[in-house]
Amino acid sequence: MTSLATAEGHFTATNGYLLVLAVMLPVCAVLAMLALGPRHTARVALGTLAVGLAVAVTIAVELFRSGTGLVYAIGGWSPPLGLTLRADGLSAVMLVMTAVVITAAGLFARAQHGLDPAMRDGRAPTTFWILLMAIWSALNVVFLGEDLFNLYVALELLTFAAVPLVCLDGRAETVAAALRYLMFALLGSLLYLLGTALLYGRFGTLDLQMLSGMQASGPVVSVALALMIVGLLAKAALFPLHLWLPPAHAGAPAAASAVLSALVIKAPVFLILRLVLDVAPPEAARLAGQCLAILGGASILFCSVMALTQARLKLMIAYSTVAQIGYLFIVFPLAAGTEDLPVWGTIAWTGGALQLVSHALAKASMFLAAGVIAEALGHDRIAELGGFGRVLPMSAAAFGLAGLSLMGIPPSGGFVAKCLLLTAAVVNGHPWLAATILIGGLLAAGYVFRVVDRALATPAAPLHLRKAIPRRLEIVALALAIAAVLLGFVPLQPFGFLQIGRAAHVTVVAP
């Protein structure tokens, strides 16, 4: 058994196999799909979804039970020679959130593929399942990995699995959107890799915990971190590097859009959090936090206005994704810790984490509901959706409940998240951030109510569904929306689970 001594106690690898299983289970599923063929692909995927969700929940329960982080040294080799997988409170939340959203997207895709028996086991569904499993494995590596180069490999796997999902239908416009996504992603990868090389040349290690313990500083470190953060921002689609996201996410199939907007862009955000909070020296972290907050505020305001002007429902939701991501970046100056109160003990840290999870659930629900609407009516033009709530009441309810979270209306999870962020902005003396949060909520209300108004309107002529939509297809979106609302019952105080495993330094002790 491998143990790691930390400032807060000892991490143990007693259940480290769970971390390996979280990464390898989707990979094994891909191999099984390739071996068994298209007829068994969906069955393998659904079985993997159930087991993977159980593994993610078990990791979270183990962290809660033990009160310490979980670390596994691969092959028994300690850094810098070896690699480790590490789960703390935030990464465990990310694992469970990822498993929930991917399971929901898988169930939705299975039901949608079943609408056309001729394509149920065809090339497109088979490709979707394989890419979905690849995305899941890559995301779990990002949330558990400790080595910056291996995180680069995981980001590349994530990119090359996500890009084909954008153009799965083969239409010219989706292929163009996928290529634009690929160009931005490759530019981001190049910048990230350059920064990684600079850090390795300076310190001889890429292990995040070891870099954190070195209290690295100097111009080389600042340049390296700047390159890496800018590269990750291109992948996260933060304003003004967001140009690829709206056409890519709006043109993808509904289940793919849900995964892309709810999960894929969270991976670079997660790594930016780790670089700024765990690796960057204090002065550089403060400067980076201020710059990121400015970009985040601009993203909230500009992209919310853009969402208000969109004619298509999925395109509106895509711009909303970029706007809501901005809230995650205004956390940095709000969560500035002190010697007595570390960053992860602040209400802003809890608010940011809740925003991350509630956004994922709400945005996945919105894209799935929009997919049902487009499937049933044959289009997603907002002006022509009058009265769709009469024929698709569950989808209308899902969109409305998910919208509560985006607006920050109680009792949703988005309300708790934005309330904590707003409180932190007022208490810490950031009036412009407080104003941005309030204005962003009002703009979100504008584009959400625009669709809700169409749902409740009386149509000029009776709506006729292009095809019958089974209830199970709508239930998935509604369940995610309800989950986003239920997050609102989290207490308005720092969440202790997020503090588990947040040690300042980790020293690996040989077996």
C-alpha cells in the first residue's frame, strides 16, 4: 500500500483501484464495442454507464467517509519518476457530475436512436457510443491526473473525441464548425504544451503537487503559466476566444451538445483552477485572477446579449453556455484566501463549485429539451415555436426549470451559487463584479422568458408533431432540470466536502 504524507494528515491508496477503474472502465467498453460489433454496442455502453456511475459515487462516498483525499501511485512509483492519480473533494464532485450527465445523455441517445429502427445499430449510433466513452475516460483523467504532460494527452484525447461528435451528421455546416473547433483546440494545445516544456526545463518535474510544494516563481514560471492558461482559455471558449463554440454546439446532435456544453469545456476550466490556485506564486495568481475575472465579466455581459438576439433555440443555448462559463472565472478575486481562511474555505469557492455543477445539469437539460423540440417539430426557430408547451409539456417544463438555475431564481442551485458569489463580491469590495452578477441574471431572464413565453402562447394554428415523441425521451431532460433545482437546498455556507484533500503540499512516501 502506498501512502502520501501531507500537511493535513495522510492520504492512503487503500481504495486507489477505484481511481484506476474510473479511467479504464470506459476504455474497456470501447474495446468491447470494437470486438463485439454494432449490434451489441448500445448494451455495452448502457452497462458501462451504470457501473461507471456507481464507481464515481463510491469514490465520493469514500472521500466523505475518510475525510481525506485518495491518491494512487501507478505501479508503485512515486513522482517525479512515477505518475499518480488523486481525488480530492472537487475532483470527486466533478467525477459524479460527469457520470450523471453522461448517463443522462446516453439514455437520451438510446431512446432517440430507437425512434428509427433502421438506424438503431447503424454507423452513427455506434460512432456516438465509442466517442462518448472516449470523452468519459479523458474527462476522468483530467479530474484525477497529477502530471501536466499526461493531462495534455488527456486534453488531446478529449479534443479528438469531441470534434467528431460535432459533425456526426455529416452536414457541410457542422463539418465547418468542427474544423473551426479543431483549429482553436489545436492552438490551445500548442500553447499548453509550450508552457509545460518551460516548467519541466525549469524544475525537472511536472507533478502538480511537487510544483505546488516548490513555491515556484520567476519570469520563466510566469511565462509558462500564461501560455498554458491562454491555451486552456481557447479550449474553454471564454470571451473573446469563444467564436468556435456557438456554431459547434448548436449544430451537434442533442445528446452530443449536452455533453459538450455541460462537460467538455469544464475540463480546461478545472485545469485553470488548479494552475492558478495550486501552482502559480501568490502575486502571479492575483494578477491572473484579476485578468480572468475581467474576461469572465465581459463573457457574461456580451454573450448574454448575443443569446437574446438569436433566432434559433440551440444557438441561443450555446451563447448562454459561454455567458454562464464567465461566472466560473469571476471566482478568482472573490475567493482570495488568507492565512486564517484558505481559498477553499471561502463562500466564493463553494459558490463557484455550485455554479459549475448547476450549470452542467441545467445546460444539459436545455440542450436535450431543445433536441426533443427539434425532433418533434422539425425545426428550432424560436419565433415559430408558439404553443409548443401544449404538445411537449415535459420539455417545456424542463427548459423552464433549467432556466431558473441560469437566472439564479430560488430554489435552484444557480440561485445558491450566484447568491454566494454576490455576497462574496459585496463583502470583499468588488462592486463591479456584484453588478455583473445582477445584470447577467437579468439578461438570462430575458432569453429564458423569451422561450417560456413561446411555450405558453396560443398558436395561430394547431401544432402538428412531425413524429411521436416517447415520454422517456422527455423524462431525461426533466430529471436533469429537477436535479439542478434540488441543488438549491445546499446550505448557504462553505461546503466542507470541497475542502477534503486540499493540502498545500504532498510528499510521496515509498511503499
